[in-house]
Amino acid sequence: MAARAPAKVNLALSVGPLRADGYHDLRTVFCALDLADEVTVEPAGALTVEVHGEGAGDVPTDRGNLAVRAVELLAAATGADPAVRLRLDKRIPVAGGCAGGSADAAATLVACDALWGTRLPVEELAALGAQLGSDVPFGLRGGVALGTGRGERLQTVPVAGTYAWVLALADGGLSTPAVYAELDRLRRVGSAGSTGTDPGTAPAPVLAALRAGDPVALGRALRNDLQPAALSLRPGLAGVLAAGRDLGALGGVVSGSGPTVALLARDGAHAASLAAALAGRGVCRDVRTAVGPAPGAALVPAARAVRA
Ligand code: C5P
């Protein structure tokens, strides 16, 4: 059984103050991209995982892997036998701020639910997903959504059109907790660019641009409170954002906790030329083009599944 789940970019991300439980309240607009990881599961004698593709060597193969935890959690919730062979085919950059680990967890929930015939309602899968990570419910749902709470509470957002992106991939990943901790530190010294005290209406310009189907307005409206923290930990990302501006991107933003930078293009042809020009600048490890919104986690027809 195989399923795939999408990468995401946060078009707006407002981060509230640090909560007592170690998380931050968010107001964010998630957009799923057609860059997706694929997960294949088959019955086996024991729970094993193998990882192929983009950054495979950096993906844990123990319980640190969200997909492994997804198998165990769904098995515990349904009484199924967690002994499966799990294969991850990575295309989403690892630890890149694009929710690759969450996508793997979301696709694993969908694939195991089908393999075991447990057929949980989508809300129950989302509730299990939220236990695994803040971005997993969005990986299940896809499209564009307004996320609140830790990012796990989702509302549909009306969107006109599709949007063409260039992703600038960095060398190495960034740890999400480390980026949030850096934001807290920058806020203590007053240099975070946001205080976290009033995230209330922050995504409004992004929502208006999406409703109007206006990529120019969307490019101007992109915002991410985590960006100063990601730039503080990776000063080189400022050069990627500057190169994007120079080369005519409609806007650019660090994706989630980074270090991937998402640049908005006018259309697919512009994205292709922007990606080539950006690669020529030598400011990032690699480039990808992607289109969003894209669907959430879904089964892949057997004939198209990657052969294990
Ligand atoms: O939920 P997830 O496991 O993806 O979160 C990873 C880490 O990111 C958390 O342990 C926390 O440090 C940080 N985080 C946060 N506030 C959020 C989401 C994540 O502080 N809303």
C-alpha cells in the first residue's frame, strides 16, 4: 500500500508568546505544494523502515522518525499489528521547514489505515496526527488552511488560482525547537521584529491576496515571524532572499523554521527561469520548482507506487 503527502510552505506565520507547555500559539496560513514524499507499507515480521531519496542519510530510522511513530500510534489506537516494512521515498528537503517529517507521518497514517482496513474517519486520523506533530493534520488535509493553536487546528481558506514557487534548498537542516528558542531569545533582547503579543489579524493580507487570486499581492504579503530567528542561525539565508528579489521574484520568505527559502514566481515559466537563474548565483545547494495548493495525503494507485 502506498500513499503520498505534500510539502508545505507557510504563507503567513505569526508566533505568539512561549506557552507553559513549551509550544507557541500560532496563526498561520499553510499552503500544500505538489512536492511530495511517498510512503510504502507492507506486512512484515517486524516494524522496519528504510529511507531513499533526498537527504535519506539524515533521516532517523528509529522512533525519532515520525513515520515509525505513526505506525505505532495507529496500531495502538486500532489494535492492528504494527509489524510492517515501511519505505520512505523522500523528495521534500529533510529538516528544511517544509514539513517533510510530518508529510511522512500523514502518508503513513493513510497507508496503514488502508493496509489494515481500519478505515478511521478523517477527523480521527487528524487527532492522531496532532499527537505526532503540529503540522501532521495539515499534511493529511492539504490545500490551503488557516492554522491556529500549535498549528493543528485548521480552517479552510478560499483560494483563487494556483501559485508557482521556487524552493531554494540549503546545505543541512535547522532544528525546529532551536529556531523557536532563538526567536524567544531575540524577543527577550528586543530584536525579533515581532513581539508575539498581538498575532490577531496578521494573516489578513495573505488571505485577501489568495481570495483575489493575486500573486503580486501575495508576494508582498508573505510574512514569517520565525524568519529573523532562522536568519540569525543561518546568516547566509539573507543572500538567498536578496538574490530572489534581484532576480524578480514576487516575494520571498523562509519556509516555516527554515532553512528552505520559498520564492514566489508569476507563473510556471517564470518559476523555471527564476530557478535556473538562482542556481547560477550559487547561493543555495539546489533549487526545486513547485505549485500550490496541492492535495493532502492520499493513496497512490498501485501501478504508480515506487517498487520496494
Ligand atoms: O509539534 P512539533 O513536534 O512539530 O514541534 C516541534 C517543536 O517546535 C516543539 O517541541 C516546540 O519546541 C516547537 N514548536 C513551538 N510551537 C509550535 C509548534 C512547534 O514552539 N506551535
